[in-house]
Amino acid sequence: MSVAANNSPRVAFQGERGAFSEEAAVALLGERVRLVPRPTFESLFASVGDGAADLALAPVENSLAGTVHQTYDLLVASRLAITAEVIHPISHHLVGCPGATLESIREVESHPVALAQCERFFAANPHLRRVASDDTAASVRRVVERGDPTRAAIAGARAARLYGGTTLRERLEDHRENYTRFLLLAPTPQKNLRADKLSLVVRLRHKPGALYAALEPLARRGLDLLKIESRPVRGEPWQYRFYLDLRAAPDETRVVAALAELRRQTEEVRVLGCYPSARATAAEPELTRD
């Protein structure tokens, strides 16, 4: 998916310049995309309605760390629609300030999810103290600004180049097959003839077999359930919504029939988006300084 230079959308992402979300936005939309950093997930999801961005890119799950629950909660509250996805490889590097060495490092700063993806590195270096922060790229910026050779950050190569950090060690992640799936969100649904993936949120009735009754119409019609996730309903203790990803083209007769039956079996069904499924991007995009 690419856009022309004179029609490049403004795409918001959570974090500072150099974040993995920025890499994913460029991988999905091309180098000419106009990037809008947002400090928090709440401000990310508000960016389209506030007029700060045309689209938003949000991480929804990582192949090692699992689901990003905040994205699910904010998505259902925002009324934004999923229009595309990108699966981006995540490779963590240890980044220090100029002059730092691997031997001089005593503290390592990064987002908690990034720290958790590097357990083997910390097990091999028990003298290193972990410091949780709000963002991988911001951690690199702070490390470089402070100029303290005892402190390093875990982040991507893009952040190291952008802020002038020194890469002390590459590929810290526990498994090389480390990917994050990101959703591209728009204010309204967009029809795509290549759409082959359907995301739903479902609220079940409280009765025995309710989940089975909801899933049976999908299985009977041969629809592939790719993911199911439950999340509590805020303000209603012990009430839950179920998020479903299906391999399904929205205009297929069997899909239309399955959704109609699903609505009869449940209290609520909302289509979050119909979009083309993604494969992992092959390489890290080049750095831009727009």
C-alpha cells in the first residue's frame, strides 16, 4: 500500500520519532507518509477526531509478548475502523551514548514490553538493572542527551541512527521470529476489493453454551477463526466482550449469512473492519527526517 507524494496522509503513531510504530507506518504506507508522533495511546486514538492526523497506526499484538490490551479497549471506544494491517519485524539493539561500551553499562532503559522480549540477554548479564520507560525511541533520546556511559537503551536501529546513539549490541530479542502486528485505523470503513480478513467484537448472552452458539455458525460455514480475545467491559464487572479475527471476505454469501446468524445468537455484534491480511515486512525502512 503506497500513496502519492501530493496525497500523503498524516499518520499518527504512539511514541517518539524512531519508534517501531514509525517503522511500521513507513513499511505500510511508504517513505513519503507524513508522520505524527503521539505521546500516549489515548492521544493516538484521539488524534483523528482531533484533526491532528488522518489515520492512526496502533500495535495490537506481538508474537512473543502477546496482545496489546489497551489497543482493543480504545478501539471499541473510539469508533475508528480497521482498514489495513502490517506485520513488522522487531529487532532490539542495545544503544548507548557516544563513548559508551558494553562493559561500562550498568542500567538499561526501555519500554516494559521490549525489556520482556530480551530475557536471555538480562539473564546473561545479571549486573544490569532494568529501567522501565514509556517508549523505546524516547529511551534512546534520553540516553544520548544525558551522555552517561553507564546507561543504555533497548530500541530499534532507526532510533539509534536518528538520535546519534552508539549500537553496542544487536539482536537482543529472545527469538528472531519476533513480530508486531499493527492496525491502520480510519474514521470510516473503507471498501477494499482485496479484503480477506474480518475483525469483529461480540457481546454474548449470559446462558450456557453462549460462546459455542456464537462460534458454531462460523465453523459450520467453514470460516477460519484466526484469533479470539476476551476483554472486560468497563463499568460492568464480570461482563466481557469477545474480539474475533476471521479469514473471510465480507461480501461472500456464507460470510453474510454467518454474521446474520451470529447477530441472532448474541447481544451485540460490531464489525471493526474488513481489510487485506498482511505478511511480515521483509526489511527495515530507511530513515527519514521529515
